[in-house]
Amino acid sequence: MKLRRIYKSTIFLKSIFVVSIFVIFFISAITFKHISLVGNSSKSVNHSYEVSLELERLMSYLKDSETGQRGFLITKDSTFLTPYITSKEKIKTSFEKVGEYTKGNAVQEHNFRKLGFFINKRQNYLSLSMHLSLEKPLNNKLVKEKLEIGKQTMDSIRKQVDEMIRTEKNLLKKREVNYKDTVKVTPIFVYVTLLVTLLLISISYLRISKDLEKLQASNNRLALLNESSNLAENVGSFGSWELNLVTNEYTLSDNSYRLLGFKPQGFFASQENFMKYVHPEDLKAFREATDKLVKNVSLPAFTYRIIRKDKKVRYFRTTGRIVTNKLGDKILIGTNGDVTDEVLAAMSLEQQNIELEASNKELVAFNYAASHDLQEPLRKIQTFVSRLSEKENDNLSETGKEFMVRINSSVDRMRILIEDLLQYSRTTKTEKVFEETDLNDLLDNAKVDMAQVIEEKKAQISSQPLPKLKVIPFQIQQLFTNLINNSLKYSRENINPDIKITCKKVTAAEEELIPKSSKEKFYKITFKDNGIGFEQEYAEKIFVLFNRLHNKNEYAGTGIGLAICKKIIENHRGFIFANGKPDSGATFTIFLPEENE
């Protein structure tokens, strides 16, 4: 019972202390705020006074300059130019001071720029009037005109100076009103704070009586959680440990012993005894990792091997961090998990990936070599067919001539197919070297490549400005060429192709087509045409290698061009989508990341 009273009294005193400190800090803050307001108010008054005084001084210098000019114009006596000349430097210095005073105030900075314009204009007309008066009389029309403009400019300067002084006075009035409002509200804040403090003290007092009951309930829950934790360790094949860095006391959970092949408390718990079971080849790495933990406070998960009591080798994964208890002792806490099955599965997957990569490289190399080897006999066939057509054409029957035409057509299709296969192979196996490139240049190059077809079909291509991005230049140019070629190839009969290229910057969140897991920014580039279009159900199939929607007799092609486009976009970590409607055209949308490594 005594212990309970002492505990309650201690909590009560701590609560009173905390609240008192809070009140002191709050009142101190209010006092500091008042002092700051008074200081700021004083600075504002001085600042407004200095601005007004400097503006009046500037006006005085301008008047001196004008007086000197007037005296010279009337008497032609150069001694009157002395105040005109000396006032120039004074005007400059005074004007610069006004500029310094008005910095940070947008309205006054605007007024200052207008004042500078009028002053420069006035100085120019003063000088111009004096030069004209040396050559012409004062009643000359031109001299009068310049003097009149100078007078109007001087009036503008006076108005601008008055405006700036009036602005400073208005600012000063606003600051004074704000200051008065703050001072008026402060006592209310203080009073409310005191009431809240009393309320907190009362609440703290009422809650003290419940603390022991909650503490007892917490102890019961803690015991239950310990049992749950032990059960979780058994099911999850992991164990927990603690190391007091001050007392060097080491503690292992029951399941930590079981993972090493021992019964709970099967050996004396110490770091040295645990490291006896670490695999000799991993012991150095284990020591380095635990040493880093003491320096870095947290320990990233690392994997190592252990040799159990039954001599079986298992893989452990350990992670931990340093915490400080209420006594100020630093405690290193962590977990050891048996991840043998996971590690072995990862090793198996890695080996399979290596084998798959090697297989892919062999297939690409085979494709590339085969395509190259096929070109030589194909060229010979074209040569022999050409010679036969030239020399034996008259001896061939109509059926023979038709066969020759079909052979030529088949050879051309075979050549295009081989070239497309080589291009696809190049896209797949080429090293990905990204360069900062202007996409507008690549688009222009693509148009040049397709210039003959564009001219033959009288196509119109319009495009918005494209960005500079880190890309693989020849691949993006090939992408543009293939998309333009696709629109030209599948244009409608007797209708000139019209291709519109647009571009804008988007984020993944704005676009439904892009996976929402991506947080990158993209450039969305669309190619829209007025061609024959396609059924939307084929929007994904058209990117499949060798897939064609039309008979080869209707439209030429190999079914590789759009597959190359998709591969290029994948090389740039982007996305490509197609949208079409029969007889209404097709739209190809590509998304290229703003940044690419």
C-alpha cells in the first residue's frame, strides 16, 4: 500500500512539474512575442521615416539640378551648372539608398522602378534642353517642347514620390493595428492557458488512481504476449536474442536453442558460445556485421551458415538494432531465422536464370547468323532471276513470265523478312547505351527515311515539339520510322494519309494505362492516323512477332515492325498501347520515362 502511495505521489509531482514548465515556457513565449512586436514596430517606424526622409532628400537634389539648369538657360552662365553637375552624383547615391530601403516590398519595388524611369527621363531632358539652348533661342518651338516634357516628367516624379511616402504611411498604420490586435488577444490566451493547465492537473490526479490497475493489466498482457511470441517463433522457425552492451549479458529465446539443435537453455548463453556454431568460412563476415551494428545502431539483414549440434549445415538470417532501456543501458536486440529453404530455392532460381539467359543469347546469335547466311543465296536468286528476265524474257511463255513475277515478289518478301529479323535481333541483343538526344532530330531522320513513300502517298505529318531524353538514339529513330511506315502502309484508298504526332508530360497516377505502382514521370507521345484502323480486340496481338491482321496480297509486311516497336519501348522501361476502329484510323500511344539510366 505504501509503495502504491509513493508511486502515485511521484506521478503526481512529475505531472505538476511538466505542466508548470509548460506554463513558464508559454508565458515566456508570449513575453518574447510582445518584445518582438515592440521591436518590429519601432523598426517599422524608423524604416518608414528613413524612406520618407530619403525621398524628400532625393526631391531636393532633383530641384537643385533643375534650378541649375534654369539659371544656365536664362543667363548662359556656366557657373549655374555647378549645382546641376554636383547633384547628379547625389541623385544617384540617394536613389540607390531608396532602392535598398524598399527591397522586399513588392509594391514599393514597383514604385521604385517607375521612379527610376521618370528620374532617368528627367535627367536626359535636362541635358538635351541645355544642349539645344546653346544652338537655339529659348522661344524656339523644339526647345519649348523639350522643356515642357521635362516639366511634365518632374511632375510625375513628385507624384511618384508622394505615392511612395503615402504607401509607407499606410504600411505603418497596418502594422500598428496588427500590434494592437495581438496585445489585445494575449491576456485571453494566457487566461485560457491557465484554465487548461488546471484542467490537466485535475485530469492527471484522477488518472493516477487508475495507473496501477492498468499496470497490472499490462503485466498480464505482457505474459500472454511472451507465450504468443514463443509460439510464433516455433511456427516461423526463428528465434530472438538480446545483448546488453553495458553488462555484456547475453540472452537467447527457447527457440534459438532449438534452431541450433539444443534443448532450451542447453548451453550457457554468450556471444562467444553462439559463434562456435557459425560456419568457419562465414565467421569473419559475421564479426564484421556485428561490429558495424554497434557503430550504426541498426543491423541490415545478413545471411550466413551455421553448423548445428547434429553437424547439419543450415542458413541463418540475422537482423537487429540497438535500443536504450529506462536505465540508460544500450541493448542490442535481434532475431535469427532459419532461411535454408529460401536460400536453396534462390540458388536454384539463379542457376535457372543463368541457363535461360545463355539459351536466349544462343537463340539471338542463331537468329542473327541465320539471317545473315540467308541473304547471300537470296541475292544470288535475285541476280539469276534478273538475268533470266533480261536475256530469256522473249523465249518465256506468258505462264513463265507470270512465274518470274511471282518469284521476284517472293524474293522481295523474303528479303524484307530477313531485314526485319535482323532489325529485331539487333534490338534484342544490342548493348543499351543511353545518350541525351533531341527526339525532334530523330523524328526528322525518320521522315527522311520514309520521304519517298510520304511523297508517293501525298501524306501530311504534323507534330508537336518533342523533348530531349536519355535514349538509345538509333532504336527511337527506328521506332518512329516503323510507326510512320505502319500508318502509311495501312492508309485508306483514295484518301491522303494524315498523321498527327502529339506530346505531353504526364505522371503514372494521371494515366489509366500505366501501372499505378509506378511513380515515375513520363512523356506521352501519340501517333494518330486516318487509315483503315482495326478491331480493338486485336490491340495486343498486333505487337506479337509475325502476327498479321491482313493477307499479304492486300498489304505488304512481315508482322515484325510493331514487335520491334514494343521491344524498343521495353528497352527504355516504357509502355506502348494501340487503339483502333475500322475505317476510322489507329492511335499508337507510347510512354517514355523522363529519366533513364
